[in-house]
Amino acid sequence: MDQPPVVINDPGGYVWVHEALGRKYAKEGAKLIVVYCASACLNLIALVPKENVCFRRSAWIGFHTR
């Protein structure tokens, strides 16, 4: 049975935590639905195959400017 998708609604945090989660999700073949992603959670998007990542039309992605 397929697992339900993982909804990403994440304000960021520690880079190493998000790298570990990204590797875990990639290994499991998890599907991600991105709602809100700032800073460190971009590692999730980078590590999971693009065919398993979906952005909601209203998704908000944040980046550091410095």
C-alpha cells in the first residue's frame, strides 16, 4: 500500500535535520506536497526526486538574501 504524501509546511530550522529527512524521504520514495518552505527545508526538495515533489499553486518558498 502506498503511503500518503508528506505535506511540507515548514519554517526551516537546522540544515542537518532537513538533509537527513530529505535522504529518508528519497530512500522511501515519499511524495511531497509543498505548501510553505523556508530556508533549510529546501534540502528536502533538493534531495527528493523531482517527480515526487508537487507544489501547491499557492506554495510559498523562502530563501536567505545574505
